[in-house]
Amino acid sequence: MTAGSQTAPLLEVRDLQAYYGHIHALKGVSFKVEKGEIVTLIGGNGAGKTTTLATISRLLTSSTGDILFEGRSITGLEPHDVVNAGIAHVPEGRRIFSGLTILENLEMGAFALSDKAEIARRLEHGFTLFPRLKERVKQLGGTLSGGEQQMLAVARALMQNPRILLLDEPSMGLSPLFVERIFEIIEAINREGTTVLLVEQNAHMALGIAHRAYVLKNGEIAMEGDARHLLSDDAIREAYLGEG
Amino acid sequence: MTYSDILMLLPVTLADGLVLGLVYATIALGYSMVYGVLGLINFAHSEIFMVGAIVSVEVMTYAFVGSDLHPIIQIAVAMVCAATVSGTLAVAAERIAYRPLRIRKAPFLAPLITAIGISLFLQDAVRFIESLFGQFIRPFPSIPFFDQQIPLTANDTISYKSVTILVIAGTMLLTLNYLVQHTKLGKAIRAVALDRKAASLMGVNVDRIIMITFLIGGILAGVAGVLYALQFGRVDPFTGFIPGLKAFTAAVLGGIGSIPGAMLGGVILGILEVLIGTYAPIFTNNVIGTEYKDIFAFGILIIILIFKPTGLLGRSTTEKV
Ligand SMILES: Nc1ncnc2c1ncn2[C@@H]1O[C@H](COP(=O)(O)OP(=O)(O)OP(=O)(O)O)[C@@H](O)[C@H]1O
Ligand SMILES: [Mg+2]
């Protein structure tokens, strides 16, 4: 171990360019996430937030630039290898398995793990964060409400015991009460030691819990800085908080 | 014919229908599982089945004619050989033909045409190879053991052959059901069928699960080929077509993509076919002979599908948002 790799960011994205056919969705995005941080990536519709996460988890491979995880490039990996390296991705739209029960959904989260006792331990931990899920373990995923599905998606990702959790708009479609609850849980997860990269349109809420933030606009980083600082920045308030 | 004569035919008819139905079900699972994970109708599946049947005939002919080995062991060896060859072929089709198309994001007609191509290729390859050694219509060696009868009802008997097929096919179906419903592999197969991307985000190697699905379907088709050859006593390179079509129909009837559906569809189709084949001539004074059984069987299927378009146990499309 060199001193350099000790201080390397947990996740670093360098000059990421992504294409959908001729559409140039990311035009040189660079950012870092340090171990233990909550970093938020905020921006409006079509800014490239989902594309950035999909590129990191290698669901999208038509990209250039480098993605370093713990100092090593992961651009050559398949999505399942990225997951097993310690990156959990809660995708846009939750994508829980509608035809599997809640328990089966959670077990899928621990797919790479064969230690039954450890799986049981993680399940219990998930249930302490989301007691609602415990009451419904036998229910099919597709029968949950939107908010419950979001909770299941987060709980399922936590079953992987990831080094970093990528969250794509966890507040989407949720009532204010649920939004607050989910943000509390993200903070709790972070306090327990999981690094978080949070993609949000709800900039106000996201900046409220994040340490640092990047503002994405038309596939480029338009602004970056300390979250509290950005929250009080007039330009941000105008452009992304709808308070202008 | 009196009422009681007609009733007396019923147990044998149902037993025959069940035998046929379980063979259809065993083939149908391959169509349904591959459709489940890929949304692809693997039309080459009927030829994978046919190859299994041919392999069993050759094993029985060249390894076991005149052998003292117990016939059940002979069939077991033939089954292992057929399952190996059919399973390998199914995986080869996926690796050589379907996966490259998937990687290149080919529109859905491309793999469909490819499947038909593989199907024709296998028919002709088998015909070519068999022709090198003589006739390409191959008889299954007769084994007196399987013609023995055991009582079914007071008046009827059932052959060892039928019992063997019922036991083997039934065991395969129960094993598969256990595998899919209660093992980690099964959970992964269901997850891939529901959402491939989400499954990969769970750390599942999706290509590997797809390959295993083809392997399972191929193994089942190979075993079904052995049972079919045993039951009907004759196999040729074109044997796969009609049973394949019926198994595909069974998969659609049960709800394509649904595993219990494929089993149910196969059994219903088999029983309907034999029931109609037996009773149509009786009730119509031979105006409608047994040979018209398929028209009625398929007619009833169409009616069922009109009332339940997603198949008996199929997921309704509205559920897949
Ligand atoms: N599959 C696709 N095919 C073509 N273009 C796409 C595709 N997915 C995204 N895009 C385009 O790429 C750009 C970035 O999209 P992306 O989904 O990353 O935005 P986003 O920031 O997540 O937006 P939102 O907040 O609405 O989810 C948009 O212009 C979008 O139209
Ligand atoms: Mg998005």
C-alpha cells in the first residue's frame, strides 16, 4: 500500500463522456466522492444524472473517460462485477422485482453472499431501518405502495453491504412525509459508515443532508462546492430551488 | 356403444392423455423459460428435442441391442446421453447465435429468424449424418419389458412404458419446479426474467443465468426426446416439428413465461388431444376420425385464449409496467 492509495478518493470520475447514439449526454463530467461523505449530484430534467450513475455501474458502456473506485479503474468491468466490488446502485424508478416477494427481493440483494448467518444479520438490520417491510415479507414486491417500494429498493441495496451507495432520486413520487423519512434514513446509513452518492432534483432536501454537492447542467458540471454554501448561494436558489 | 362402454374407455384415455401431456409439458418448459428470460421464441427448441430422440435411438441400437442390462438402466443411460447432447446444443445456439445478436442490440425479428435457421440446420445436419449410415428414419429397438401391463382399473391395464414415462416426466417437472421456486439459482432465473438490468445490479451475471436457462431447457428437451422415442417407436429428422409446435402451444396456453403454466398447458393439451381422438369417432359414427383431433384441440385452445389472452397462468400485461 502506498500513501497515495490511502488518500485516493473512494470514487473518482474523470472526464466522463457518454452517448446515446448521436446524443451527447455527458460532456466531460468529473467529480470525487471521499470515503464517509454524502455527495449530491443535483440538476434538472435531462441534465445527465441518471446517465452518470448508469455509467458508473456499467449499465451504460458507450462512454469514455475513467472511473476509479478505491484507486482502480472499473470501466472494464461488467455490471455484476461492479456490484461485487462494493458499489450498490438504487436505480431510477426503483426497479424492484414485482413478481418476487419482499423477502426474495431482499435476498436477491445479497446474491453474492452464501453465509446464511450473515444474510440473516443483514436482513435484521434492514428491518430495523424499515420496520414496515418486516410486516410484509411474504407480499409480492409489485403490490407495495410507491414509498414502500422505494424503501425496499434501498433496503435491497443495503443487503449488499456496499462501500458506496448510489441513489437515483429516492424522493421521486413520494409524499413529503415519506421524503423526509427517506432522507433521515440516508443520513442514518451514512452515519453507520456507508458513503453515499445521491442524485436528486429535490435540491433543497439533498443539500440539507449532503456534505458536498455538484450541479449538473446539460451534461456538464456547472458548479460545485460545500453543500451548506450552495444552499445559501443565490444562483443555485434561482436555478434549482425554484426560489428565484 | 352404450353409455357404460363410453365411460369404461375414460381411465385409459385419461392415462394416455396424461402421458402425452407430460411429454409436451417437458418440452414446453424450454420454450417458456427462454421466453421468460429473453422474450425470445426459440424455434430451434423442437430440433433440440428431436436430436435428443435421435441420440436415444442410436444409444439403444448400438449400445444395448441384445444387452442384459436392465431396460430401465438402458433408458437411464440413453437419457443422460440425450440430455448431454441436447443441453450442449441449446447452450451452443445461445453462445454462437443469440448472444452476439443481443450484444449488438438486434431487433427481435433477427433472433427469431436465426432460431428458424438453426432449426433447419439441425434437421438437415441430422438427416445428412443419418443418411451416411443408411435410412434416416430410425426405429426405436423394441424392448419387451416395456410392453408388460399392470392393472389400472378392473378392466384396464397400463403399460410399463406409460408408467416409466409418467414417472420420469413427473420427476423432471417436480425437480424443475423445486429448482425454480426454492433455490438461489431459481430465484436468479426469476429475477432475470422480471428485470434483467435490476438483476445485474444485484450482482447476478445475467449472461450466465441466460446460458443456464438454455441448458435446463435443452436437458428437458433431450429427456422428452427419449420419452417420445420410447412411446412412439420411430424417429426421423423431422420428428420435432409437430410435438414442438404443440409444446409451444401448450406454453402459450399456460401463459408463456410461466413455469407452472407450461406444465398445466402441456397436460391440458395432451389430455384434450387424446380425449378428442378417442371420442370424436365414437360420437360421430366415424364421420370425424381420430386424425381430426388436432383441429378440435386447437379450436378449444383458441376459445380459451379469447377469454384469457395471457394464458391460463400468465401474468397480465398491465402488471409489467
Ligand atoms: N435511452 C436513451 N436514449 C436516448 N437518449 C437518452 C436516453 N436516456 C437518456 N437520454 C438523454 O440523455 C440526456 C440525459 O438523460 P438523463 O436520464 O441522464 O437525465 P437526468 O438528469 O437523470 O434527468 P431526470 O431528472 O429527468 O431523470 C437527456 O437529454 C436524455 O434525453
Ligand atoms: Mg434521471
